[in-house]
Amino acid sequence: MAAGVSRLDLGAYEASRAAALAGVPPSTLYHWAREELVPPSVSATREKLWSYRDLLTLRLVRWLRTDKPEVARTTMTQVRRMLDELGDD
């Protein structure tokens, strides 16, 4: 592995595979990319590609947005604020 490259940045997943692994429909994946909530970090061109780190973020957003019996659903405004606070670290 190259110096300075995290294992989380490895991988290149097409939209259909990224959506399946994240547990969201492809339309949601594209919507979140257009809104720049979770843009594809490997390639944002014609063939969008998401990294493993992106998949983890997608799964986190999905979990936060899911109704849970003991915890209220997180609003998109709250999700965006939390992701901004985390940054690219």
C-alpha cells in the first residue's frame, strides 16, 4: 500500500454495488451525491465510483435516517452538520 493511503480509501464501487452494500436504493445514492451529502470520492465523472470509506459513510447516514424504537430519526440537517464536523479525517 502506498504511503499516506488509508485502507478506507481503497476500492472503487459502481453505483449499483455501492447502493446494495450501503442498503439504500440507487436513487437515494444518486440523490445524496447530487446534494453533496456523500459524493463519490473515487470518481464523480460519468461513471461514479465510491470508496470503502464512502460506503461506511453511506451506511452511517442510512442508519441515522432509519426509525429506531429507542432513538428518534436524525434529520438531514443534523446528518449534514455531523458529517461536516467529521470532515475528511
